[in-house]
Amino acid sequence: MTTGERESSIKRFLRRIAASDAELEAEDLQRGSAESGCTPARSCGRGQLVTVTGRLRTVVYTPRTNLPTLEADLFDGTDVVTLVWLGRRHIAGIEPGRMLTVRGRVAMRDDRKVIYNPYYELETPR
């Protein structure tokens, strides 16, 4: 191991010791997203057909007079994409903390990235 590699290894070690749990989780999610070949959420733009993988932060049923919706925030370590299933009150397996890979077209709603009725795959826990 060269001196430069050793210094780099020490810096990574010290960074991991000093980092918060949220920072470490974000790094792990980013690494997993990159390994799977998915699009980072921060790179998603309006109209793009994307595949994003991450962890569900929140899942909320929103009763509306015309059309109920199930909404979930998917975090991949770089940004959040809101997933909206129209006409759904509950979907088995869609719960906070669950790992998920979704595909769909990105829309913007109130300056937030949204995918309506995404195709999804529940990931098995690591």
C-alpha cells in the first residue's frame, strides 16, 4: 500500500467515525443505487422515464373527495421522489423503511419530483 492509499484509507475511516447515522445511510443508499445502475433521484428531470431505487421514508393515505391516493417518499441518498398511486388506499409491502425499485415518468408537483402509478419491485432485506 502506497502512502497516498494509506492516507486515503485513514481519511475514509475517520469520516465514517465522525459521520451521522443519516449521512452513513445516505452513502449506503447512493452506493446501492449506483451498483444497480439506477438513475440518481437528483438527476431525474421532468418527462424522463427513469428507474430509481431507495428506501421509503413515509407512506400516507390521502383521502380526497374525487380520488383517494397513496403517497410515499422514496429516498435514494441524493434526493426524494414522491410516488403517487391514484385510487389506492393500501398496497401490501408499501411501508416506511422498505427498499423499493420503481420505474416511471417523472412529473413535477409543487417543485417536487413525482412519479404517478409507478411500476415497483419490493427489494428483499439485505
